[in-house]
Amino acid sequence: MKIAVIRVRGMVNLKQGDKYTLSCLNLKNSNHCVVVEDTPVNRGMIEKVSHIITWGRIDKPTFELMLSKRGRLEGDKRINMDETEIKSFTDDFFNNKKSLKDINVKPYFRLKPPKKGYGRAGIKKPFELGGALGPRLEKINELIRRMV
């Protein structure tokens, strides 16, 4: 299972340990997204910085959309793959046969701020209270589609 992690908040007033954890997750700036495997190590890092990020289970159509629209090769060039190649890569990616490094894609996606915002309570409150932070489970796909 793959988890999409999106950085919501910026760098101001962060502890050194949180900065290091975000760099290990390749989340350098706000509105950056990474897709990681659901392992205990990754879960621990995600829980540590849950007051800065939001995350949830990503599905294949959303990953295909994000890869085709916002995926970048080294040198900041767009991906020139057709739909069938993207679908076959997505199947291999979700079955752990291939990674983003195999096709020279950067390990993070630079997304736009979401249309209609993160939520009514803003980026300082948890998702359960109407904010943007913490686990979203399946609703992360809606957020990613608004950010692509």
C-alpha cells in the first residue's frame, strides 16, 4: 500500500528534529508531495511530523494524474510518456516492481495550493476539526486532484 504525504506548513519555528525528518521524507517546501511505502519506519516519521503534514492512501488513478501533470524528470523537464506507459508504470509501482528512480523522475511532486483551500479551519488545526493537518485516509485523493 502506498501513502501520499503532503507538506502543508512552512519552515518557521520548526525544531531541528522535525526539519531532519522532513528532509528524510523529501518534503522540502510546502505543497510538496511524496508517495512512500506503508512501512513502520515511514509511519514513525509521518507520526513525528503530523503537525506539519497531511497524508492518506493514494489510489492508482490519482497517482497517474499526478505523475502525468506534475511529474518532472531530472533537469526539470516534463515526462513524455503516453497514457498506456503511465498505466503500466503505475501498476508496477504499486506492486513494488519499479520505483520513480527507474524512469529518472524526481522523488517529489511540486503541487499547486488547493482550489478552495485546505479547509474551513485552515492549516493550524487537524483534519478531524475541519483543518488540514494529520491523517485523511481516502480523502487525500480529493485534495491531490484539487492541487494538480
